[in-house]
Amino acid sequence: MILIIGAGLAGLSTAYHLGNNNLYQICEKEGEAGGLCRSYELGGFTFDYTGHLLHLRNEYTRALVETLLPDRLTSRDRRASIYSQSVLTPYPFQANLYSLPKEVVRDCLVGFIEAELKRERNLDRDGVASGSFKEWIVTTFGTGIANHFMLPYNEKLWKRDLSQLSREWVDWSIPIPKVDEVIGGALGLENKKMGYNAQFLYPDREGIGVLPRAFLPHLNTIAYNRELTAIDVKKKKVWFSDDSTMQYDNLVSTVPLPELIAMIRDVPPRIAEMGKRLKHLSVLDINLGITSDLLPDQHWIYFPEPQVPFYRAGVYSHFSSSSAPPGAASLYVEISYLPETSLDRESIKEAAYSGLQACGMITSRNDIAVEDTVAIPYAYVVYDEERRKILPDIMSYLKKCGIFSIGRYGSWEYMSMEDTLLQGKTVAEALHG
């Protein structure tokens, strides 16, 4: 029997690709499927667990999603920007500098051109830029773009010195424009289609939660409210929080990797110690129903400046108008925090409301009809040297134990929803043998 722990996208995709048989069982600690890919309705507004958008580059996943949700998804051309210097700069910042003050544009242009001329000096023998994330930012974009956006934004997001982060995750996620594109963007020739997220798909109603729910008719029954607490890899037996147990032949886990390691009985001390060294970032998602839609006509906005506490805000009702009543708006703001931080949600919300007012996104607290907060303990995996050194050993140990640890937090990788769906397919194929 194949035991799948977690009914998020990774677990659901694995089960779906195992096909029509009774040889697997999904156990989910929550009372519904979806993991962080869920939606809920409150006071006439639809919210997700922060913004979740489908960026599909693979033909297989496009076909899969269309099969699961025929005619339920709408394609959007990205409208995103950066709010700084009291203006909105179209995303990506580095290729659309024209609206910024002239002295800022000058700094950014000069710095980028100098960095371009020096770029070859930062290449290692394999032709790949080396060094920390901070070094990569400066050597790739120059000091102007680094100081006016890249460094303050990422320091706000990651809550640490960027010299502590490695750069192995950035290649596919951060667009690197050519010199002519940067110059053109400074002159007003807007570069709209850069980056993996230039287009996205989103459900026409009910939020992103329709995606995991679309898997359910194709799967065996899911056992909800079954939280994993312990694993005996030798006996191939697991325990749940209600003291029930289950035997398995193969185990697929989407549990965050540090928690999974802590659950394994008689785990080697070296592996246990490695699990404690993995780092991650948490996010507080503040979901708001706004009585009038006076927000900028953007899908999401980045905020690098320190006077605004959130690093990003997005508008669900600009993804889909059904996410809010007519004339109103459904909004989220994201504030990152270190996992060990004690949250004072009321103070954080007040600071967020002040930030929204300062940016002109609301006029007062009276604009807010509905408010809710969702704490996301595991939001981003931290890519540092520790991760690079120890992750292969951890995954090798789990493989020897017959455990497939998958998903963003099971793999401990920066994965998109599409990556997660494909990983589930790959694991199912491996289990089929």
C-alpha cells in the first residue's frame, strides 16, 4: 500500500497519476484538501492563502489543468509594479525605469552598464556567476538598481543579510534584461513581457481552491483530520495524532522536511541535526475586503521601502472580478517574519493599514468591510550554504528509507504549482516501477 501524507497539490497529483486503483491512501491533517492552494469566502469576498497564480510552461500541465478545469480558467497578461519614490514602476523594475526621478534613472543606468562591462570577471570556470545572492544582485544589475530596489526589497522579504543567501534559486525567477532593454525602459519603451510570470491563469470564480478540488472526483477517499506524528521506517508503520496507526509499503510525504525528520524514530543523530539546520521564512497574509475599488489597476505591487511594512500586496478581484461584490475589491498584503518571532497581529494589522493609506490604496480604516489574517508558518525555503551542503545527504537518507519527500517543503525547494504537479507525476511513475 502506498501511503500519501498531505492532500496539497503534490499529494493530489501523485494520487491522480497512480490511476484508478485501491493501492494508495491519502491522509490529510486538515479538514479539507488543497494545502496552501485553498480559498475561502468571507462576507461576500473570496480570499486565497495569499496570491496563487498558475504559470504554465509545460504542455502536459496545460493539458492536465484544462482536463480538470475545462473552461474554468482565464488567462491574464500580468499587470505588476513596484511602488517607490511615490510612483509605480512597471515590473520588472530593472527594465522599466522611465517613471522614476531622473537622478534615480541615472544611477540605475550607469550602474547597470558598469556591471555589464565587469560581468565576465564574476564568472567561475563553469561560466556561472558565483557568490552570494547579494553579490549576484550587485554584479548582475549594478549598484543603482541594487540600492534603489533589489537590496531593500529582498532584505525586507528575507529578514536577513542577503550575503547569507546563495544565488542558486534566482536564475528562473528574476529577469535579467539586456543593455538595450534597460536603456529603452529608461526612455519609456516599456518591457511588459519579461519573466516567467508575464501571463498567468486564474479561475473565473471561487478562487484558486477550485484546482485541488478538481482532483477529488478522480481519487480514492481522503482521510481528513489525520495528522502524522511518528514513523518507524524499519517496520514501515506510522502513527497519527489520534493514536491510530497504519502500515505502508511506500511512503510519499509532503510534510515540511524538518518536521518529517523529527518524526522518524531512531533517525541517525547526524540527520536529525541536519534537519534542525534547515531554515525557512514565515508569512502573515492579511486578507481585506475593501468597500470601493480605488486601487491601482494592478494584479500585484512590490514595496521595497521601509516605511511600508508589507513587501507585496495583490488584488484578488483584479485576478477575477467575482472575488468581490460589484464596486468593491478583495485585497491581500504579505508581511514576512522569522519563524521564531512572536506575532502581535493587531499591531501588524495597524501598521499595514497605515502603509496602505500612505500609498493611497485606502483612504481610511472605514474602507475596510472585512478583514482576516492567515499565518503561513512555512512560506519560503531559505537557500543558504547550509542547505546546499546538507540537503543531498538528507534526501539520500530518506530515499534509503523508502520515503519520497516531495512538494515545496518536502523537497525544500522554491517550486511553482506547475513544478509540484509535475513532481507528483514523476513520483507516481517511479512507484509504478
